[in-house]
Amino acid sequence: MSRVFAYCRVSTTDQTIQNQSIEIKAAGFAIQVQRLIEESISGSVAAKERPGFTKLIDRMESGDILVVTKLDRLGRNAMDVRATVEQLASLGVRVHCLALGGVDLTSPAGKMTMQVIAAVAEFERDLLIERTQSGINRAKAAGKRLGRPSALNALERAAVVERLAVGINITELAREFKTTRQTIMRVREVALKTQKCL
């Protein structure tokens, strides 16, 4: 016989999970207390990073049912919801969402709903990539240097090159300039490439 679990989440400890529990019971799901997972955590946290949801996944088995009031209980955005539902389906867990009329997201009708969600997730991802690339291009056009700032300024880099030329080793220079060996090696590589280009 299938076990029925419920996952109720609120964003802050000031909010109450009681309304979600009442809604689930009103929909005809009798949830045993030990199978009602309650969590107070921001919706911006991915489902797989939520301690309560992770414990829930560990407890569920093939044939079990998970009930949620809304899709946003399952993830922070369409991509996260999709990944969460796919993970549950791969475990053989059926997911019922009350906001979608109690549809089982792993049923044919639910799969169609998930395809729409997948399309939205892909659209969200493409928009994010587009906005990121646009921001990078705008920053480059404005002459901004991208990436982490250099650990050494131009004068320090020149001093490192001079000391390397007289034979001081990398570890000693890293200590002297209070940086890493990798930074000193990068300065050396840039200096060697510049000499080759001259």
C-alpha cells in the first residue's frame, strides 16, 4: 500500500504551515504526523539544498505519494521544480499538486504539465544566459576589466620580474609579496610571453 507524505514549507519562522496542512487534509489526504514534513526555509534555496526536503527524499520509496499545495513548495523556479519532480519520478514517487487540481505530476496529464514547466524552465535559462552575456558585453564595451582583480599591482609585478631575473625563487617571492606561489608563477608566465613577443 502507498504511503502518503506531505511537504509544507514557509519562508520564515514568523509564518505558519497550518494553512497548508489544512488544505491537504481538506483535499482528502490523511497524512500521518511522522509523514508530514514541515520546513521554514527561503524559497530561494534549491529543494536539494533544504535539510527537511533532503530527509524526505531519503525516507521515500517507490510507490509513495508526495502531496504539496503549490509547485513553488518544490523548488525556487521552474528549472528547480522540474528537476525535483524528475528526481521523485525516478524514485517511483508520485507527486500531487493541489494548486493544479491535485493532478499527479508523474501521470500523463501531469507529464504534459511538466512539459509546459520544462518549456518555461528552458525559456528562463535562455533569458538568464542572454542577460548575462549582454552584461558582459556591456562591461567590456565600457572598458571594465572582468574577473578577479590582480593580487599584485603593476609596480609589484615589475619588482617580481626583476627578482626572478636575478634568481630569487618563487616560494621566497610569494612570502615577500604576501601572495601565493601561483600568483608569482603567473607573473613569470606573462613576463616570458611578453619577451617572446618582442
